[in-house]
Amino acid sequence: LGQKVHVYGEVDSTQTIAHALVASGASEGTLVLAEAQTAGRGRMGRAWHSPAGKGIWMSLVLTPKVPVYFMPQLTLLSAVALCRAIQKVCRVDIGIKWPNDLLIKGKKVSGILLESSGEDERLKYVIAGIGISVNLKVEDYPEELRSVATSLAIESGTDIKRETLVQAFLLEFEELYALYLQEGFSPIRLLWEALSVTLKRPIRTHTPMGVIEGIADSLDDTGALTVIKGDGERIKVYSGDIELR
Ligand code: BTN
């Protein structure tokens, strides 16, 4: 992975560029990196704050031969790879909030957005979009993000070389991806569970069936989160956001 790297100055979104590269024949492992994004995309239609030179804004092309409904597993795998890479490169106490937000002291430091294209239940390709707030300072955040977002530099007290972290991520990802393609999701699920800051904690989530409150209990084989409500009922959460209470 990362044998073919495309580096840009300012782009709208590295995701858009990666989709276009796939359309013109880019293969698995192609990596798109940008210094800045003017229209960085987050999950659920949100924007992603991507100022110039301060973060890692990248998209990785993957072509796993798995069914479309395995996407959530790839999402969780990406979070594990990124969490392990960050742990190796800097001294911070970092954990994963379901499904794939990385948090330090409850604040978000990185986000992952997987976009896919499929055909007949098979994935054609996946673009794993990864945003890491590496060297942003408090003043680089708009006021409204300051209580919920942070950066590796703010939390570790020192600037971090972005190249080192990109390399560490690719190594971790490559290792876990090979394990996943060989052995399936169970080893990844164990690693995810060990890094989670969600499990066994009270959470709240908004679903099409209304608000659910309960204790986040475990991950199932598909990557869904099992929540145990106050009355003992077990509910599976497949997508969306959870709030830690
Ligand atoms: C989220 O937590 O909502 C996901 C954020 C994903 C941001 C990254 S930055 C690189 C790639 N390009 C984008 O436009 N988004 C992803």
C-alpha cells in the first residue's frame, strides 16, 4: 500500500480525487495526500476542518474481494490501524469511539470516512478517507470546535512529523488488512475491543426508531454495536453516531 502516492497542495477533497483516479485506472494502495482541503468531507454529510499544512488529509484506494455488507468491518479495521500507528508515533492516551472516531481525553483527534462503490453485492472499490489533526494549535480551530476537537500536538505538547505518521499508518494498515483478508474479522474485532473507549460505558444514540440509551456491550461479527437498554433489551446499532454519557 502507498506505492503510488499523489501529493497535492489545495484540493476540494482527497476523496473526490481518489474516486477520479480509480475511474482512470488507479489500483489498490494508491494514496492521495493534500496539504489543505477546501471541502473536506466528514461522516453523515458533515464538513471536515482541514487547514493547510497542519494535518494529514489522505485517501487510500482499496479493492478487497468482499461483499458490500463487510464495509463496517473495514471501517473498524481502519480505526484500529490508525490508533495503533498514533500510539507508536506519539505519547498520547488514545482510544476508539464507535465506530471509528479517535479520542484523546474525550476530544476528537481523527476521523475516518469510507466511501465505496459496489456491484451485485460485491465491493468494486473502497476509498478510505483519513483525517488526522496533527499539528493544529488551539487557535487553528474555529471557536465551536474547541471543546470537542483536539490535535496530537496539543495533547502531546510537541509537533509531530507527518511523514512518520503516514508511514506508520500504512504499515499497520497493511498488516491488519492482510490478517483480515486471511482470517476474517474476528482478530480485528478483538483488537478494536481492546482499544475501545465505548464498551461497557453508558451511551445515547439517535436512530430512526428514536433515541436509545443504554450500555454499549460488545461488537458483533458485522461490526454493529450491541447496546443493552435499562430494561435489559439488547439493540443493535449499525450506523450513525453515539454520545458517551
Ligand atoms: C469524520 O469523522 O466525520 C470523518 C472525517 C474524514 C476526513 C478525511 S480528511 C481526508 C479525506 N477527505 C475528505 O474529504 N474526508 C476524509
